[in-house]
Amino acid sequence: MNHHTPPTLNILQQLPLGLLELEATQVHTLLGGPTLIHLPGEREAPLFVSVLLHGNETTGWEAMRALLQQYQGQKLPRALSLLIGNTSAAAEGARHLPNQPDYNRIWSGGKGIEQQMMQTVIQQMEALHPFASIDLHNNTGRNPHYGCVNQLEPSYLQLATLFSRTVVYFTQPSEVQSIAMSKICPAITVECGRPGEPHGVAHALEFLQSCLHLSEIPTHPVADHDIDLFHTVATVKVPSTIEVGFGSNKGDLCLIKDLDRLNFQEIPAGTLFGKLCSDHLKHIEVWSESGKDMGDHFFNVESGTLRTRKTVMPSMLTRDIEVIRQDCLCYLMERLSY
């Protein structure tokens, strides 16, 4: 099978026979590429769900399989449009393949084949006037389950708190599915913990069932005591030329061994992150929402030791070197009063 063949988008009006029996690593053999499936339901405005935009984040597909198996032979409570994203990367258990863009960074337009494909998805969905959009993801470090919004509208926050009281508001990266879809309908991303955790699948399944049964999304503000809202203010990046290590003095950047335990903890100024073990690494890159390097604003380097300069809350801290390379080390958040 040649993974370098440019993908084309399959658009189907029913589930292919045998699809629900397949693991995420097997769907490519049946679908051959990204696939948008429109299924009818009692209520016409469809729920749009995307899974496997990152091929190694399998919880969304597992939850979707379980949901659709429950409704085999009967009509769904609401129409459903399902996008099964990067099937070729899923076959390899990879976020994306070396020759591919990240499928959750191609939703803002562009000339590439994959970018054009997502524009087709957006056009298809726009014509159907969707009820809501949900993009299901996993992450690699220790994180709670949480929802993400890109607009602080009550309906978006209501949808997110239906999944978790922990909600993150972000505007960067701007090329993600939820930002594109939020121009059409209430749109959220849900982070279901690490792949392969049964409670992640159970939580995602329960959430999807709730969404399918909703007649409408409440538009009144979420009560303060029902939400912990955080704003992603910066992204911590490690340049590809920098060698990263954990719990050792190897490499240019030597991070503490269990760094991902700091996720979703409000950590004080002076918290140890690690050491800069190389003369040519002077500080760590921290990019603000407006694209400014704020490394010295958030971190302090003294005698090669890297510590936080102010109180922050990290999310998505990971010890997976490949994810650090392909995406980032973590995001930094601040509490928002809503």
C-alpha cells in the first residue's frame, strides 16, 4: 500500500458493511482514506463528530463504534455526520505520517490536497446546518478529561461542561477543526485522557449519547460553580535541533522525570522544570497567542536551572519526545473568571 498517494475524501450516506467491527488500525483497509459519513436521525440538524484526526488518538473511534453498534437497525435520535480522519496514520499507530500535515492543523484553508479536503467537509456541513460539532482527542501526558472552546459563548461553554467542568479556552493554534466549525455552530474539542483507557471510551460514549439526545443546547450562562475555566495564553516549544531528555543529564534540555504530573496544577513561581545542559541553549521558547516569544516572561534560567517565573498552570505536558517534536512540550494557562 502506497501511503504517498494523495488522499481523496470519501463521502457516504451509510455505514460500510463491517466498519464497526474494525479497530482504528484496521479502518484504512476498508475506507482507504478520510471518510465523511452522513447518517439520518429523528432530528434533522446533524451532530458533527470527527475522530482520528490524529491517527494514534483512538478513544473517539472506540466510543463512536460502541455508539453506532447500539443503534444498529434503528434510527438515531439525531442525524449524525461522522468524519473518520487520518486513516493511513491510524494504520501505523501514528499521529500523522512523515509525508503528511497534521490533520488538526489544516482547517483554515490553503492549497494543499488535505487542506482542500477539509474545506469540502466544512462546505458539506455548512449546507446541513449542524446542531453542534465535537472533535474527539487524546493526549499523551497525565491530564484530566476536559473540554476546549474557541469562543466564550454560553452555548459553547454549556456543551463543554456537559463533558467536564474543566474547560480550556484557546485561540491558537488557529487551524484546528473546532475553530473552523465554531463559525457554523457550537463547536468543542474534548480531550479524553490517554488512548487505550477504558474509562476514557466510556466517558466519551456517555457524552456522545447525551449530545445525540439533546433537543437544544442551553444558551444561558453556565453557573460559576459548574465550571473551572482556563485560558491558554502560551505554547512552550522545543526547537527540532534541541535534544531533549527526562530525568537525566543527557541532551541539551534535561527535564525533570515526572514533569507531566504538573498538568492542570496551578504551580507557583520558582517551580523546577529541568536544566539547560547545553551552552547553545540560553532559554526555552514560549510563544504567546499573538506570536511573540515570551520565554523570559514565564521562565527563569539561573546557573542552567529552568524554573517558572510566575504562577502558571501547564496542560498537555508530555514525556513523548515525538509529540514534543511534532507539536509542543505543553501549553500554559491562566484561570479565567467567566
